[in-house]
Amino acid sequence: MGFAFRKAGGSALMSSGRMVYIGERVALGGIILQFVSYGFFCVLLVKNHISIRLGNASPAYESCRMIISALYFSSAFISVRSPSF
């Protein structure tokens, strides 16, 4: 959804007049939406990881340790790359 807003805002930026102002706002809204959804994903990841480590989750989730590590690793690179963080 955030990518769609950014794409629409970028298209409006190519216009002239008032559409440039609207395009800036739509693109900024897309970036904010993307930031919020990514933050929500990170919160859920940490919450589930804590739940697994405390033993509140099913033993089947213990095998997800490698996946969680990969998600943390990729999240760190996304946070470093992204200028909005």
C-alpha cells in the first residue's frame, strides 16, 4: 500500500502546477505509511521472539530460530539503508 502511494505521488510530481504539491504530500504519506507498517512488523517480530524465548509458545516454533535470526539481520540492513529511520 505504501509503495502504491509513493508511486502515485511520484507520478503527480511529474506534472506541473498544484499537482506537484499534491504529489509531494502523497509521496510523503506513502513513506509514512511504509514506515508505520514496517515498525508494526518489527514490534510483532520482537513480541513473538520474546514469547518463544520465555517458553510461552508451542515447541514447534523453536525450529523458527534461524528464520527469526534472518529477519533480524535483514531488518538491520533495511533500517541502515532507509533514510526515514
